[in-house]
Amino acid sequence: MVTVFTSFIYARYTQEDAIIKRLRTDHGGEYVYAAMVTLLDKQGIVHDLSPAYSHESNGLGEPYNQTIITAARSLLTGLPLASWAEAITTAVYHRNRLPNRSIAKSTPYQSLYHKKPLISHLRPYGTKCFVHLPEEKRQPRRKHMP
């Protein structure tokens, strides 16, 4: 978690010239262990913890997570549960490209990158697709192979 968050801090700074000043989280173990606390202190990031057992004080995080989980569940209809991670990623990807009232009917993507997101490449989730393997990576063909 620390290495991922460290990468995120540097990416935000180098790509967007943005400095993370504050991190608000619940008391989840992924945010309050020693290495994470040390990283936040070293970077000068203020860590605000919400009170225990008060989901309503977690702001937009709880409803957003619930929306993502619900979307992922609907994407998994008819697909194996092993596709859970892809369903979550797809739900977040779509959500970040939808208009949002809280940012003046813009999209989170547009707010971050200052350009409209392209959506022409989107296809229905679970659509059958085929992977092209370069000839160098294909198994040698035999006389009776399909």
C-alpha cells in the first residue's frame, strides 16, 4: 500500500503539479499501520481519521463505494465471479466518465485532465472478443491442429 500511495503522490505532483495536503480515511488497517503513518509524516500530509463506527462521517466515500459495488454486481451477471476485479475496474472507469453534479456537470476525468473523455471505444461489458497473438508467440502448427 505504501509503494502504491507513494507512486500516487509523485504522479499527482509530476503530472498535475498538485500537492496532496490532506488524506481523510476511516480507521481501516491499510491506512493506520506504521509504514503508512511514517510516509504521511515524511511527506507532510495531514491524516484525518473519521470517528469509529460512524459511516455517515466518511463523506462521499461510502455512497461512492456502494455505487461501484452495485455496478460491479450488475456487470457480473452471467459472468464468473473470477471477473470481479475487472468488473470493479470497469465500473470505476465508467463512473469517472459520467457527468457529476458536484463538479458543475463535468466529469471527474475532465476535472483531472482538463479535456473531455473519449468514450467511442466503449463496448458492452462481457462482449466476446478475440486476442491476436503475434506469430512469434504462437505454438508451432501441426498438420491436424484447427
